[in-house]
Amino acid sequence: MSFDLDQFLPYRLSVAAAQLSRRFAARYAAEAGLSIPEWRVLAHLAHSGAVSVRDINARVNLDKSVVSRAAARLEQAGWVRKSANDADRRLVVLELTVEGRALMTRLGRIAEDFQAELLAELGRDAAALRRALDGIIRAGPG
């Protein structure tokens, strides 16, 4: 068989994504002691406002239990507030507190700096990569 895992695009994308995630995680962990799931929950809340754990689960591609544990730690730290959904009392709604919004302002600057560094590393290839990723994402899970 001539299959070469090191040239298999889905594998390479997965490895690259994991490496970038760890590089960025080191930065927000140093700033606020956050885990990857905690960062993803905070970033989604900063982007979307108050949403349910189920919505976050679907958007950030983490298991519901992982999102729930991250939300509990973020609530304990005072960055997230939980409440019941008015329309469906079974759903837990999360939203950033004032302290959580302030944290995301700081982390947003770190994220922007990280992205600028990545774009500089990619140089002229950045635009082509962005277009390719947009196409893959638009195509959906298939």
C-alpha cells in the first residue's frame, strides 16, 4: 500500500491545528490560568452573548460534560454567570460577568497578537490558506 500518513491532508490539518492550539493555550494560560475548554467557552460567550451550554457545545466542538465542567470552573472564578433559560427551564444559560468581559478584553488582545504573528509566519501564503479553510468550513461535515 502506498498510503503516506504524513502527506494525508486531514491528518496534517489536525496536527497543525493541535500545535497552534497548544501554542496559543500557553499564552492565555500564562495570562489567566485557563484551560483550552475554558478559553473556548469564554471566547464563544464574548462573541455570542448569553447562550446555553448546548449552543456552546455545538459551536466549540467539545463534549457537553467538558463544556459544563469548564463553565463550572469559570463560574467559580467569577468570570461566568449561570441562569435558567426563561423558555426552557432545563437549559442552563451562560453569560460573561463584568470581570469576564474585562478578562476577554485582555485575552482578545493576546489573541490578536497571536494571529498577527501567525499571519507574518505565513507571509504571502496567508490569503490562500484563509480561502482554502473558508472553503473547507463552508463545505461542512458532509
